[in-house]
Amino acid sequence: MTKNVVLKEKNNNGILTLSFNRPDKLNSYNEYLMTSFRNGLSEAEADPAVRLIVVRGAGKHFSAGADISWFKELSAAPHAEQVRAARLGADTMRKLNTLNKPSIALVHNACFGGATGFVAACDVAIASEDSRFAVTEVRLGITPAPILSLIVDAMGARQARRYALTGETFGAEEALRIGFVHKICSVGGLDEAVEPIFEGMLKGAPGAIADTKHLISTVAHKEYDVNLAEKMAVKSADGRTTEEGIEGFTAFLEKRKPAWAPD
């Protein structure tokens, strides 16, 4: 295949956009797209010029989930091949979820099946009013295992029990109500709606953002006991002596922007 199934575009502020680019297939993903997307994430993580990653779909939809043709091929493949494909999906979602840079999903129209995992794995999700979501795997006789922990984290176990067990479709308003997305906007308004998020993230120090993202995963669902409190206190103190910590505090005192903030 020579088609760029994942488009990559980086602007001068270090915002990298990765766009699913199979609009004729409703941006459904196959092995080639999943591999290309995962490689794009690895490249972004290694590039110091990239400050944050945007995930979106080209054309009329975000993504309709897995390509049915790929599923048909896998159904006739040896078990080892099926496991390898499942690992590819799970590893890609893990990569997006644990990325050392912030990620934002911009969703429009269809977001079904495994595609909901991309949204759940991103740090921030914004959906236009025409967005439709569904965790549809059980209707195909399978489980959404590779994305289930992400779905539970994003919408909570109680809501996951409803939507992962029924496979029913829900819209942007419901996605906002249950916490699956953070914000909704008018159709065609995603680029405008995300600007305040960009501005806020670019004001943060890259290293501090990476550490904070990691710490959120570390402390989530854990009791704030004496050991965790001590660990967090030491982490906070250590941060004040880093290059970013010194620059940030100095910039505050001098009433100027820190070095990492855009002009």
C-alpha cells in the first residue's frame, strides 16, 4: 500500500495532528492503519519539537471502528495471527494512553467500536454535535477487551456496564453527561473549540506536563495514604530544582512568559 492512511501535520507551535485517512471506508482501521498510527505516536514521542498530539478523522467521520474486511481475514487466520493482531490493537491503545505528551481527540460523526478506544485513551476529547458513539463489540459476539480498561476510566464502570453490554448508540450530549468527552461544539466548530485547550497546554512546561500525566495514572484509584503522600511531597520538592521549575518561577517573578510558552 502506498496511500497515507494516517496524515501527519505539525504546525509552528509543535501541535502534531494525526488524521485517520480512509474516508472511503469511514476511516475504519486495519493492520496497516493501526501500525502507521502507532509509528506516528512513537515518532512524536521522540521528537522534542512536538508539544501535543491531536487525533482526528479525515472526511465525514472520525472512525467507524475496525475494518470488517480485516476481521473476515482474521476469522480465517491461525490463532497465533489473531493474537498478534489483537496485541497490535492493545499495544497501540496503550501507547496513546501512556504517551509522554498530551493528546486531544477531535470527534465528528461516527465513532464506533474500537474507535472509541482512541477517544478514551486521549487526555482530552471534544465532540461536535453530530457525533455518535457506540461500543459495539458484543453485537459481533466478541468483547471490547483491548479498550475496556480505557472505556471504564473514561466513563466509569457503571456507564461502561450499560454501553459496553448493550452496544447502543449515544450522542454527544450523553457522551458529555457521562464524562466520555469533555466538551461539545457545533458541527464544523472543532478547530475553534479546541483553541483554548491548545493555549492552556502550551503554557505548561513539557517536562512538567509529562510528569503530571504519569502521576495521574500513578495515583488514580489509590488511597492517599502516608506513603503516597510522602512520595508526592518529594516529587513536588524535586520539581522545584529542575531547569523547568527554576525557569517557571523566575518568569513568574519577572512577569514574563516562560521559555516554553509560545509568543
